[in-house]
Amino acid sequence: MDGAEVLAERRLVMERDGVAGRQEIALQIGHPQWSKGGDDAVCAIAITGLAEDLPPVRGRDFFDVLVKAARTLRTYCKPPPQGIRFFYLGESIDDDSLYDPEPLDPDTFAAYEKEREAAHRKNWELLVERKILMQRDGSDDRHEVVLQIGRPYWISEGEEAACPIVLKGDGEDEIVHRHGRDPFEALSNAVRDINERFAGPQCGRFYFWPDGAPYGGDFPDIPRPLSKPDPREVSGNWQVLAERTLLMERDGDPKRRRITIKIGHPYWFEEDKEAHCPMEIVGLLSNMPAMRGSDFYMALIFALHFFNQTFMGPNSVDRFFWPDGTPYDGEPLDREPRPAT
């Protein structure tokens, strides 16, 4: 695939039985295009140095073919062909780490996110905690959970700090980190995040103070910082690469509303270190931060996966439909590739 035709790629190292040394390869996804007749969308895929003649994937629109392209390459690499092993390429990952395609099924993805978030400080120090009650949708039982904030700390001295947030109990063990230019800002962002999270409805969960009063955080209307967003992430400033329109129905409100998932072209936030892929969900989420990855391939994958991961879990209070009213069962990227219809 010519360089100008490549939308996103993931560089790897390949090892073959009976062949000395390792060879660099790349998983490539091309720019989606409409077929000559305009009846379906087409997207080229290739694995340079191994399978450069893979047939292009076809689908109903650009969103569809990008999902199928990611699925097909994932299926090819997990497991890889007999006698072949793929390894990560880059200084940040051990040279002997076997490549595991982006963990996109919900459980594995959640575990991956927890591991990634906890990687830079496993033995963090508790600062404050609060005990509240949680009740799952469809259950009358309430269980105690503990909300904790850790002491903020420097990740890189003088450049970036982080502050842990933990929710644990009743099978829960969630940890995320909020960042800032210094420990003060990291702590402020952690407090803000907690308040914003509990000020709105929770997917399949309800929270209460120990005395039974509904729990909605402390300052639900806390103002947001006046930081200037990256203009490349602001809606209207980026070109739409692929989009999908759906109808959404929420529990307690049978009226369906139209939403549109829009994904933009990936770009380098920091050359060869961090890539961003802008996106928005019109009618549901606006002014979303861009999806982030170590390269265009990962940032695009996370953008394609975001909606299914965030809004279509087993405890979701929302239901989605195609514009013609047919139920929409999502497009998880770990699903086996399906033929175009």
C-alpha cells in the first residue's frame, strides 16, 4: 500500500520458524473510499512484509468498513499464522513482549485500562476516603463501597503530576488517575472528576449516603477550569472521516432521539509518541476529548470502539436502533468479521 493511501498503521516485529533474526512489519488500514458504482464502501488493508495482498473489506459506509478492517487485522494476528510470532516495536515495551491485538472486548478492555492507569503508581498513598452505598438497577439490596482519593504525586518532576481516584467494594475495584501540571492541579482535577461523575445518573447503578439520602457528590455545579482546548479537538475544526446515525431510547422515556457518531482523521499530538483521533456523538456527547494512542492505528481503534464500550454494556439504561427502527446490537471490534450486506 502506498504511503499516501495509508490512514493508520501499527508497526511490529515478526519472528518466523526457520528464519534467522526478526523482521519489521506494519498493520495498515487504508483510507475508505466509495466503490465505482457507489453502492458500498471499500477499505484496503495490508500487512507489509507478510500479507500485502489481503482483499479489501467492504461495507455499507465508511464507519462500517473501518470497523471491519480493524476486525480483520485483529483476527489475523490473534492467533498469528502457524510458525509466526509478532512482537511490539518500541522502547516503551519489552522486546520479548508478544503482540496482543488491542484488547477490545469489554472485560479485557476494562482490565487493560485499569492496568494502564495503575502502571505509574501501584503503591499510592491514601489521602481521604468516604463510605457510600451502591444499589444496582433491578436490585433492592444496597452495598457499602468506598470512594478514595490518593495523595497527588509527580510523574515527571516539574512536568506532570497525577492523583489517584479509587472506588472499591461489592466486587468493584476501579482506579483512575487525573493529571495536572503540578500536584495541586492534579488534586483539583480529581475532586472535579468525582463531583461531575456523581452529579449525573450512573449507568445501572444508584448511590446513597449511609443514611439513605441520594448521593450526588458535594458540588454538582462546580465550574470547569478555563483551560483552552486543543483547537484540533474542537467540533467543527476537524474533517469527518466516518459517521453513523442511530436512534436512542432511554428507560422511562419511550421517545427516541437521533444521535450521530462522528470520527475524524488521526493526527500527531506529539510526533511519534502520542496520536489523537477527534470524535463526537451529536445529540449525546459534545466537546469530547480526542481518543489517544501511541500511533494513528491505536487512536483510531479506540475511537471506533468508544461508543460500544461506553454505552452498550450489559447495565446500560439506553437502547439503540438503526434509523429504520431495527435494533442496533453494536459493532464490538472483537467480533468475527461479517460479510458485507
